[in-house]
Amino acid sequence: MTPYRIPYGRQNIDQSDIDAVMQVLTSPWLTQGPTIERFEKALADHCEAEHAVAVCNATAALHIACIAAGLGAGDRLWTTPNTFVASANCGRYCGAEVDFVDIDPQTLNLDARLLAEKLEVARRTGKLPKVVVAVAFSGQSCDMRMMAQLAEQYDFTLIEDASHAVGASYLGRPVGCGQYAAMTIFSFHPVKIITTAEGGMVLTNRAELAERLRRLRSHGITGDPAQMDVPDHGLWYYQQLELGFNYRMTDLHAALGLSQMARLDAFVARRRQLAARYDRLLAGLAVTLPSVQPGAESAWHLYVVRLQLEHITLSQREVFDALRDAGLGVNLHYIPVHLQPYYQALGFKEGDFPEAERYFSQALSLPLYPDLTDDQQDEVVEILRRILG
Ligand SMILES: *Cc1c(COP(=O)(O)O)cnc(C)c1O
């Protein structure tokens, strides 16, 4: 794979990251060691959360969060179609039925009003969801306050997929603080805000959920005598209490994440600066700029514009091809999940979620990452200006 001259996202790795990983590499613990807990504590503190459970990626985090929420065969999970497939697949791993709620065309997030309407219908038909996964698309929180009220009213577990939103805040508090969602998921994939190469985390304020998540990430095994049926075994003893997984993060990955935490605020600050710069530079082009709702401070994982195709002679495909030919790794977030062949085979079809589909037919993610220079950003805008004509 040849990288694009200017990709849409890229990690920032410096000498302190390299030193941190090297230090763990020659320590007694490559995995199941103390660096995991240090990384968990650092992120929990940053987010004002009580508990944090690190896992091997955010997909695994979503999976065990659903199990901890009690999701099983015959239950229902609802999420947004405008997300990465993992936000929906976690329901399928549990044997649950997955359904979607269309997006708000302004925020591009799951529309809380449509959610309220769908819940009311579901109550009448006896088909309420057990879990709703609210995705903070591009780094901007959903209307979490309203969703938390709905969770209370209709008795579902609200899980926030904040894979894009490490370092974001909502109504004056950090995303992950647990004021609205029962559990918040972060991803540390290299294109996200901070990276561990592969990695994820679940944050929660509920001790019983944290304990369950820890057990699920490590085979369903406990070493805690208090949880065993016969407590007075030796120190070497453990018991498997349920079917779990090996979803652990290694200490090498945690060392990288912990080291990156030192630059989290700087990463988000630079992303915000670049987003504001795009807003200025793109004014006058045939694109609709992203809009952030009052109260939500985005982490700006993505800068997504909508092409005003009625003012452009090229098609969306032609604009993409021209940008990529110019060395820009532009991308599209997201192909609506319900249109993936796997979900179409489950009965979903084109037309089911028209706002997400309309958005998809116009969307374009421009390069955005902390190391993107002002000059590079100027170049991106000039190339786009030329292509849009
Ligand atoms: C990246 C991403 C995931 C999956 O994260 P991994 O760490 O790669 O498993 C899940 N949901 C959303 C919204 C994402 O962007």
C-alpha cells in the first residue's frame, strides 16, 4: 500500500512514545502488567469517569459492553446508519436484532426526535430495544441529555460509541464522564484522536459493570475469592464463571496510549484550529460545512463537507477520483450500515433511512490530523477549489 501524500487521517508518534514502548518491552510485563492500569486511570481521570476497562480494540469494547448490558438472543439493539459497521455488529455478536434510527441532517448524528417517535411505536408493538448505541459522529456528541431521558423512560441501556470523541466535551463535561451513557466506548485506531495501534476502552461509573467487563475481557475468569463458589482455595486458584474472551490490551499498547495522553489536549486543540481554518478557507465553495450544536465541543476526528452537487458539474465519484489523483487521501464516512450486503440480507433496503442515504450521496471527508500543516491544508483547499470549478 502506498500512502497518500496527504491522507485523511494519520497518527502522531514522537520519541517519548517510542521510549515508553521500549521501556515496557524490556520490563517483566508485556501484558497483564501495571501499564494497563496506569493508562486506564489516566483516561478515567481525564474523562471524570469512575472506571475504565482497556481492551484490544473498540469493536471488542462494544461487544462486551453489550453483553454487560444484558443483550442477548431475541433482544434488540438500535443505532445510527451513519457509523462504522462495528456499532451495529456488536448487537449481532450477541444474537440480537439490529435496527437503525435515521440521522439529523445538521449534526449527522442519530436523531433523538426520531428515536423518541420510534420508541413510542415500539412500546405499542412490544418491540422496545434493550440497547441503543449513540455514536458521536466526527467527534460531536449526540443529544445525550434527551437520549438519557428516553433511556430512563423506555428502560434501555444507553451506550455511547465515542470512538471519534476522545477529548470532546458535552454540556461542559468531558465525553465519557458517564452522566448520560451507562458506558462510553473509545477507539485508539491510528486514525482516531490518540492511538495504541489497536486498542479500545470502556468507561463507566457503575462498579458492577466495570467488574463484569474486566471478567469478560479475560475469558470470564476471576481470581477474586469473593466471587468464587468455594472461597478458600490457594492464591494460585481461579474460576471461570461465564464465557468470556481474550480481549485484553497488552502493556506495550497501553504504554503507547499512556504516552499519547500527554498530548491529547494538544491534538484536539490543533484539530479544532484546523477545523476553524477549513471553515474560513472553504467559504464560497459549493460545499456545505459541518455544523456543531451549541453545548457540544467536538474532538474533530473528521471534517466532513457535503458537496452541493446541483452547483457542481462533476459527480461525487468524479470529485473523489480527482482528489485522489491529486494525492489527497479523501474518504467517505460512512456508507450507511443498512446498505451493506450483510444487513441487506437481513431485510434492510435502499430508502429505509433517507437522510443517511442522502448525506452519503454528498459526503466528503477532508484530511484532518494534528500534523497537517497550514500549507498542506491550503493546498487541499486549492485543489478542491480547482476541481469544483
Ligand atoms: C473506529 C470505530 C470503531 C471500531 O474501532 P476499532 O478500535 O477499530 O475496533 C467503532 N465505531 C466507530 C464509530 C469507529 O469509528
